[in-house]
Amino acid sequence: MSENSSLGPGQCGADREVFERVWRRVMPEDRPDCPFTLYSEEEQAAVQPAEERKAELVPVPAEQSGGDGAVLQAFIADELSDWRTYQTLARRIPGGNGRALMGVAADERRHAGRLSAAYFLLSGVKFWPPAEPELPKEGWMAILRRRYWAERKGAEAYRTAAGRTGDSALRELYLELAGDEEAHAGVIRGILERL
């Protein structure tokens, strides 16, 4: 009860933190002409400076996570690149085949989000690199052929990573994503069969 007594009506701890962050942007220093202060004198003594709080949030380096951090970063970058590639490709291919590729693109985006969440849980840092599609000047049938083999290779990479990680949650995620990559290869094969 005493912990929450310093909070205003309807505020939880997160509300207080948000208020403090916004207030510090508006009033970066306490001024004598300000009608109120953030803390009472005893709270002021107990509050850590922002620099000290940031120092406590140091991310876990990839080396300390048993190599999983670097593997996750590579997978996230690949999934984001695939997402953009399929989005661009879906716009080039008319009808139901384009819609099928948009579905694959959405899956790839979800994969990146799930992998990014796993990376955040390991390191405390949100990893989300810019996505750059890889669309050469060749025709879209050749691109689909290459994407088919890339999806098969991606499924194998996830299975290999699942065998190497010591984290059971990551192993489960990798195996699930491997199944999705195999399904994507099937979608692409289906598109090519209908052409």
C-alpha cells in the first residue's frame, strides 16, 4: 500500500514512469517557478538518475547467449527481406497467385516479429533492421524458382538451428518456422504449377 501511495489517482507504476518521461522532456530541470515537483524530498533522495537506470538495461551480448543472438539477428534480417520481396512480387503477379504471395509475405512479417520478440527476451533490445527486397531484373518466374529453393533452404536452416540451440523455447519456435517455410515452398510450387 505504501508503494502505491505516491501514485496519483488512477495511476499504476507504468503511468508514473510515462508521466515522468514526458515531464522531463517538457521541464528538463526542476525550476523554482514550477507550481509542482515530481517528487517529495524523501522520494527525491530515493530516485535514481535516468543515466543510472539506463546503465542497468545493458543488453546481453550475442556471445553470452550461446550464439543464439547472432543467429536470431540473421533470421530476422532474412525474414524481413523475404517479406518485402514477396510484397513486391505479389504486385507483379495478377489474380489469385498474387494474393497467395501476399499471404506468404504476411507470414514472413509475422516470422520476423516472433523472432524479434525472442531476440528481445534474450538481449533486452528490439532488433528490427530495415528490410530491403532482393528483386533482380529477371522475370518473375525465375524469381519464383529461386524463392522456392530459398524457402526449402530456410526450412533446413531453421531445423539446423533448432538442433544447435540449448533453449527449448527457441527450438520449438525454429521447428514451427521450418514447417511454415516448407509450406511457403509448397505455395510457390502451386503457383508455378498453375501457370
